[in-house]
Amino acid sequence: MAVGMLCASLGMGCGGDDEEQPKSCSVAEQTGCTAPQVCEEVEGAEPACFDPVTLKGRVYNSLDDKGIAGARVLARDANDAVISRVAVTGADGSYELAVPARRDASGAPVKTDVTLRADALAYETFPKAPRVALPIDLSTASGKPLGIASAATEIALLPLPDSDGLGSISGVVRADQPGGTLLVAGGVTGAADLDGSYTIFNVPAGEVTVKGYGAGLALDTASATVSAGKVTAGVDLHATGEATAVVSGKVAIVNAPGGSATSVILVVADTFDEMTARGETPRGLRQGNVTGEFSIAGVPDGDYVILAAFENDALVRDPDTSIGGTEIVRIKVSGEDLQVQESFKVTGALAVASPGASSLEEVSGTPTFVFEDDSSEDLYEVMLFDALGAKIWENVEVPRVSGSENVSVEYDGPALVPGMIYQFRATSKKGGTPISQTEDLKGVFLYR
């Protein structure tokens, strides 16, 4: 169908009612449409011009509900690739973010899930495990122009406990399709806009090296001198070619009646937290639906930690360090394919009953942590972490239970902070050896 005919059938102008209709528009280059309209893909037809779908929301301090000015918000697809420009929040923390939306023959957005990332000075990046971003279905957009404002577009950020010695770095990733490049400096990260521009907040003062990661993307590195409370600008990274290395290996799923397939991710080593065994994964460095062998292509040079069964799939990395294939695996990629010799053993997870069985829950008073009983255990260890990764409390001698499907453990640690997000994690042990645990991204709750 020609663009003009499609627009007429939709009752929409492609470039304005009083102007000659363009013969085509470009989705990649965003040309051929008169602002504020944008060029969108159309199922079964050529691209056409439409009013954009806009996400509307607010970025605010989780502890006091005050808006955060100057936060950067962008949208990502299911592979964490950035699909939008960056929106910067106003004085009250509000933002509006236009996102691309594929259309059906009637001009309505088709079902597509996107998620949001937000960064701000003196605040923890969102999302960062154990917090996950809620998917936003673009087909739910309504109104004229089309928009979405929901719980998923409201973003609560957690203030860092000590931000006095932190600064920022900004620059441009100068490469083809730089959007979504993960920038890492001093152990903290930022994400590049579609045009390659980026800002990394909360970098410790001093000399740091800036690196960029994304599947298929080979970049040089840059050095920066960071001063507390200031922005070090003009720190650009340049493409040096294409990343072609393939990292492959094998996952062994054992004793897991509730899970048959898992995922494998590559975490940038500079972002990996030993205490919580988590970190950040660049766009494209993930393989899902793994039942045995895995292969991740286009891996840039660098140091990585390989994690299997990290996501919510009823599976966890086997915590039994007395057998092979259960240690945290670190690799170094240097331009060549890498076959990981160790197999990654994963096992069935202890199901979380409450809080945080399926989503972020609100909890008040004294929380009780409830999880599935492991019938072969001697005892349990239960720990509580805040969303910044600090361990708040632990009980390492929770007795085994009998005659019950679940284990209940009442919290008896220091007072919890209203507005803070927490995660409890439970591990079953037999003969002093861990045998299973709750999933990496469950047991998460907001304390009120």
C-alpha cells in the first residue's frame, strides 16, 4: 500500500494536510515526516508518518517521594538495546519520552514490550539487580496523541549513602548504531543514547578508564580525570572494527523438576559484586532457552563473569561448591573464540512464597520470610540485603521443618528504612554444604 493511501485510510496526515505527501519516509534516519510526527514501521506496508507514542512518568526519591531533576531516562527492547532518545527530567522529576512503535494496518501500535532505564547523580541506577524494570506494552497506548502513564513509567531511585566524592563523565560513542552501548568507568555504568551520547554518573574521583560494551561492537578505551561534584566532558570512544569473538560452553540442569531451560549472560567483570553474585550485562550478550550448549556471539574484548540461571526460571546456579561446575567462572576475551571447559551446573530453586514471589511487594511492620521447604536439608541460612547490595541481617541456623510445605522465618534485625527496597535470600544446607537457594531476582520487597 502506498504511504499516501495508508495515511488517508488512517485519517492521518503524513507531513501535514496542506503539504504534498512524501513518497516515503525513513525509520532509520527519521526523515520524510513533519515534526512532531515520526516515521514508523507498518505491518504489511511501507513505513508511514504518525504521531509518536509517548511515555509519561516521574523519577523520584524512593525514601521521601521527592522528584529528581536531571535524571536521564531511556527505553530499551527485550535485548536491552536502546530504542529511544534520552529524556531528562524536569525540576519535579517528570519526563516525557517518545518511543518508536510498530503499527498495524489501522495505525494502532502492535504489542511490543519495552523497559526503562534511569540514571541520576547521587542515586543508584535503575534497574539494577535485584530490582527489575516492569515491561510496558506499547499496544496499551491511548489518547490523542497516544501516550502511556502507568506504574511502570514511575521510577523510584535509591539515594547512594555517600555521594560526596563522586563526579560524572560524558562523551560520545562514535560508531555505527551506538545506542545502548554499556559504558563502564570506576565500576559504575551509563548507557549511550541513539546518537551515541552518554553520561556516567557517580564515578569515584580520580583517574579512571572508560570502556564500552555491546554485542558486535569493538571500541577503543579512554582515560578520564574525575573531580568530585563535576562533569568531565568530551570523553569519546571510537569504533575500531567489529567484535566477532564467540563464547561457548555447556549448562547441565540437574534435580530441577520445575525448570527445563535457562539463560546464560556475560557480566562485565568491573561491575560484578562478589557478595550478591550479580552485575551488569551489555546488550546482546545473553542467550535464552538454554537446555545444554550455549553460544554467545559478537563478544567485545574484556573481562567477564559468566552467570547461568540468573533470571527467574525456577532454576539457580548449583551452590554446592563441593562438586565441579558450581564455581563462579571468569573469562578474558581477546579477539578470539573461547570455549569454556567447565560445565555450568544449575538446579531447582527454592520457591519464594512471600514477600516478592512474583513482583515487588510492599511490606510494613515486621516481615516474615516464607519459602519452599527443601526436603533433604539439615538447616537453612537466610540473609537480607538492601537494594544497594549491603547485607543487613542474617540467620545462619534456621532449623529444618517437617510436616510443612514452607519455611517461615521472622525478621529480628535492625529497624528497616521506609522507602528502601530489600531482598531476602535463603539457602538450604546439608552436612554444612549448600544444596539449593531462592532465585536471584525474587524475594524483593519495598518497605513502608
